[in-house]
Amino acid sequence: MFFQKDIETMPRADIEKLQLERLKRLVKYCMDNVPFYNKRLTEAGVTADKIKTLSDIQYIPYTTKADMRDTYPFGLFAVPMKKITRIHASSGTTGKPTVVGYTANDLDMWSDCVARLITAVGANDETIVQIAFGYGLFTGALGLHYGLEKIGAAVVPTSSGNTEKQIMLMQDFGTNTLVSTPSYAQYIGEKAREMGVIDKIHLKLGLFGSEGCTPEMRDQIEKTLNIFATDNYGMSELMGPGVSGECIERDGMHINEDHFYAEVINPRTGEALPKGSEGELVITTLTKEGIPMLRYRTKDITQINYEPCKCGRTFARMAKPRGRSDDMLKIRGVNVFPSQIESVLMGFEQIAPHYQLVLTRENCADHLEIKVELSDKCSDILDNFPRLEQLHKDIRHGMKTVLGIDTKITIVGHKTLQRFQGKAQRILDLRNK
């Protein structure tokens, strides 16, 4: 199914022609309306007239999260406040939040982008969707909310938390679609089983985002909730959810290329990489009015496939991010992504999909402890030393095979590790304590 089929199936040449036209217009727009960009583009010698091909984007300097914080709160806005219809912001847990503003046109474009992606995975006007994202300055809840309403879905804005009530409403309202983080979806499923009502909820579709989800974790969620789980991608600096998302083929996430131009670069050198390479995703917002972004460094590690999809869409597809360049752990000289650890753990049926990574430093060397939790069906292993020892040995071997380093494995009882109603916080870094 399509929401805007003529756009979503454009030939590649037409997509790139449109992107070039919009990129030129964007450069002029930023020069004329954002002093920050005027200064940066002038120093780089870049004008709209110098953008002859899409590859000329390489001459435009990158924008980073640090730039947004340095211009806090409205220094990157391109329109006066009287034209701003809504303001969102990041959590600001590491300092001042990153603030973004939307014009009325931005909000309409945003809901169109979300509508395309949710239609691609089967949502329609018969969808009854429970949004278990936290409402507020976070872009996730309202971003999905307006896109779902645009296709005629019935939206139940429960927000996050109060899990027993979430489950009660799923039963009473006949909810068939869930919006949440993957980790919270898993927790809802576990809680429903614990309450003895898993057979009384009838979810069919999961629209998940806000945190990474390996295919192995997705399989666990589908098994727990008996749903078709899908990923969508976005961040507040770019717009929110709706930058890209899966279709029913789940062979990469379609980028809304008429609104976003994507590149992949070497995260260390900033050098643009050839098509198909894995590296850091860089996004330019081609149509945003409130706060345009030129070559924003997302820090997400992915690769892009430009071949048409089996679903009929021609927009390029980005792979599920393998991790973030700033989330990558360097343990005794070895680069480790949390997604690699998750993939190994999900291969053990005795282990629940909950884990914690504890980083410590001893004798000037970093050490990684992986705390894993037994599943409810295998909780008796703690009382069976031979089985426990063998499971410990198998997990440790699996980790060493994939990561290339030895790690400490700690196996704990079922429901010991913390559950999260929002984005899961799986890394506990004690190296500076």
C-alpha cells in the first residue's frame, strides 16, 4: 500500500533531479535567513550557484549537535517566532537540550512522511493504535500521532507508563497496533503473560523506534506479543520519526528522499564514502522551514541501498543502524557495539531479552561485565550448578567469538534487571568512579 504512490515510486533520476533543485534552494534559504549558516557557508566559499551537482554537497561544512547547543535556543531558526507553530527539544541530559521549531508547513510535511511509512507496513483507517511513547518535548509521540491521524487511524494517546492500565485498554479498546520503544513492548508482553491475559489482547502491528533493535530482539518481541514488528527512524534535530522506515518487506528503511538527502561518511575523517559503504549517516533536510539542517552528523552507523525495493518503492533504504559512533565501546583496543552483544544473547533461549553492560577500569585497563537475566521458563537454572556453569561457558564463548575479547558474564535471576518504559539504558559506565 502507498500513501503518495507517485512520489514513493519516482525513478531514481527524477529523485536526484528534485533533490538537486531543493538543495540549491536550501543553500540560498540558509544564507538569507540563518546568520549561523551565512557565516559558515561564506567562510567555506559556498553559494547556491556553486552547487552544480549533488556531489557538490561535499563543500558544505557539517552541522553537529554541538552547533545546536552553541546556538541555544533559537540561533538556528530560519523564521521569526510568530511563524513557529510548535517547539520540541531533546531531553538535555548531558547539558542544554537541542531545540527545534516547526512551521505549519513543517508539521504538514512531517505528518506526510510518517503517513507514508506507516502505510508501507499495513496501517490504515481501520487501525486502532496505542501510543505508549511519552508525550511532551520528545518528538516521538506527537510525530507518530499526527501521521496516524492523517491516514484515518484511531489514536489512543496513553503515553508511557502504567503498564497494567495499558494492557487493560488494549483489551477493552481492541487495540491492534502499538507504538513504543522495543524494550517497552517486550515488557508489556511479559506483563500481559504474567497477568494471564496475553490471549485477550489482539495486537497485530508494532511501530517501534527511539532505540536500536537488532533482528534477534525483534524476533523475541514478535514471539512474546504475536505481532509484526517494524522499525522507523528519525531524530528531533532532523524532524522526529519519519525520516525513514521499513515496509512490509523489512529489507531496510526507506528514506523519504524528497525531503531528506542522505550521505554516508567516515566517522573519523569526515570523508564521504562510496555508495554502499558502511559509515556514519549524514542528513540534509531539503524542505524544512523552521530549522533547516545542512549535512547534520547523526553519529548513527549504517549503509544505504539504492536499488528499488520489492514493495515497489524506489526511495533508497538505510540498514538498521549498527550502533552509534559515540556508543561504540573500546575495550582493550577492540571496538564493540552493544548491538553485537544483543545479537549473541538473543541466541540463547534460556536468556530473557534484558541485559546490562557494566564498564569498569582496573590497572589502567577497561573491563566489560555483561549481566544477563534468565527467562521465566529457565529460572531454575540458578539452583542447578552444572547447567548454570555450562550456560555461563557457552555465553562467554559466544561473546569471545563475536567480539574478539574475553568478557565477564554474570547470570542473574528472572526479573532482576531494571525494566524501562522509555528508552532502555543498558550501559553503566563506572570507569571514572
